[in-house]
Amino acid sequence: MDASRRYQNEKPVDTDLFSGQGHKQVADAIATVLRSDSSQHIIGIEGNLGAGKSTVINILKQQIEASGFHIVTFDADQYHKNLKPALIKTIETELKNIFDKKNKIQLKLLQEAVEKALGQRLEYTKDTQSHISLIAIIFGFLLAVSALQLRPGLTFLFDLIGGKDNLSITSGIVSWLLLVSPALAWGYIYLSKSNINLGDLVKRNSKDVITEIIDINREVGSIELREAFSIFAEIIPTGKTLLLVIDNIDRIAPDIARELWSDIEILTSLGNERFRILLPYSEEHLAKALEKSAVDESQSGREFISKRIPVPFSAPPIVTTGWREQFDAYWSETLPDIDGRDGVKSLIDIWINKVTPRFLKSLVNRIGAKIDSCPEGNEFLNGACCAAYILVVRCNDPAVPAQLSGFGIGLRRCFHL
């Protein structure tokens, strides 16, 4: 192929490309529940890996944003080592985008809730008791005398400026010396390079309430998570609903999946109509993870899921959405110079039980990559033969020579056999 081949990518699309429009129908149904039933605090989207759950969410986002819903996506696979702090910081960022910049009260409540949950805000009372030194006693005495001499000193100053007769200069000087005596005493202490500061002289015994903000990473517990999200839910502006999408829960380790599942239970127990959860998942993978991490191994993972997700929608089976038409589109975009498209579709019908959009894209890309790496020209190769090798050998791993014995010397050389 002379021109650069246009391979398919994994980025979810914003429209339903399949003729059956199954993804759009699921998005429509979820949007109806979100708008009409505020008692449903968690909604599931079940489907095999690569079944198009992200496409459903993208379509849903377009439908509900005008109704005051704000979708926040939390990738569990990206933050699996630090789930709770990452979840709190993600919500903080999104809430700041929702709030009016002039709403200082809500922003302050948000910041305080985040700092407290992360263990950065410490509040404690400190009792300070110490002996009063002789210097402090003298300094306190001079302050009292200075206060008493304020009025006589000012009177002397005004009389002196006004030229009053029979004015006692000595009395006036003494009044002013006593008035400034604390400053003179402090100057003497400062010049003598003493370790005593002014605060030590005027403040000794006290009870202080201290609030400190510390930049640390502390483990966040379930109590802190619940307290933080209780505040988050309360400060969401009226007319707005935060829809948290917890993605890739079926791709993380069983212990982490169990921890996140417990966190989801905490969040749904808040029961606030302005905070909802949307959970895309593969029931097969998530159930296995929950079973492996359960205290009692006899517990059913599917039972866990059905108990916590009362409203589970399903990404449509690809066989019902007209996958052949979309496969033709993928082939035309990536493999316009390759023959064998109809044969590949027949092989998929025969050998593949779970057909997903991700599988179709991957198969088209792998056919293109394999054929382009062959020394023979495209006129000697066929996409159906390449697909047979990929589906039988790579996916099912039988003996390679047995599967390729009749494919021809050119194809065998292409696959380095």
C-alpha cells in the first residue's frame, strides 16, 4: 500500500455508528431514569469488555447536560494504588468548575472538607503555662505606668506648644520619660541581643486553638470519605446533579475492586439526589474479582452486584446492532486495498461468540499490520487467510502448521513459519 494506512483507534465515539442503534437506545433509557427517578442513586451499565459502554456514556452525556447533570469520570485503573484520595481530588476539581468563582463560602467549605479528609487540616488546643520572669514583671509595670502618664504627658506637650506660663518643665520631662519607658526598656533588651522577644514579655500563660494545614499524603479511611462526600453533596448548587462515572472497575486487582466496591456502597448510602453514580462494568470480570476477595469464598459475586445495583442496563449485544455494516465501514477505512472482507465476516460468524466493537477494530488493524509486514504484494495475499490465522492460531492457539498447511507458500513466509 503506497499511501499511509488509516488504522482504527480505541477512542469512544459520540454517536451510535451501528444500524441497530442499540447504544443510543440504552442511553435514552438511562437518561429517562436519571431525569424522572431521583431515588435511584446508582445505575449500572453491564457489558463485555469493548462492548461500547463508553459510547453509551458519551451519548448519554449529550442528552442530560442540558438538564443540569454534570458528568465526572473517575478511572479506577489509573488510580488503583490510591483510590480514596484520588477520588476526593477528582470531585474537588469538578466542583470548582461548577461553582461560581464569586461564591467564596462554598469554595471555602469545599477546601476545608478536602483538607480534613486528606488529613491536611489539624485543629487542636494548646495550653501554655510558664513562670513569669523578673524582666516581664518590670516590663508590665512600665506598661502600666506608661498608660497612667499618657494624659499628663499630652497635656504638658499642648501647654508647651501653646506657651502657657508657669509650666513645670521637670514634671513634663518626667511624664514623658515614664510614657516612653516601655519603648526604652525594649530598646535596651533588643540592643543587648537577648533571646527574649516582645511576645514573650506581654504574653505568657495562654490557651491557643491552632489550625494547621500540612502537605502530607495520609491514608483516607471510610469515615473520612463519607464525611467529605456528605459535604460535597450538600454544597452542589441547586439545580445541578453530579453524576460520577466510576470506570474500569472490572480491570483492577480483586482486592482493589473489593475496596472500591465498599467505597461505592458508602457513597450510595448518602442518598442525596444531587449526587448519583453511573457504573459501567463487565459482570463476568467484576463477579470473579468480588468472589476472590470475599471473606467467604462461597459468596456469589453476581449476588453482590445485584444487591448494590438495582437498576442494571446492558450494552447491546453486537449481533443485534448490525455489526456487519459497521465492519464494512472499518474495512473500507483501513483495508480498502485488501480482498477477502466477506470471508472474514463468515469466519467471525463461525468462530467468535462475543463480537464487540473493540474486537472488530482490533481485527481490522491486525490484518492490516500483518499484511503490510509481508514481502509479497497485496495481490498475492487475502484478508480472509490472514484473519483465519489470527482467529484460529492467535485466539485459540492450535498447532500452527496444521492450520496453515494449505494456505500457500507466500502466506507461510509472511507469518515467518
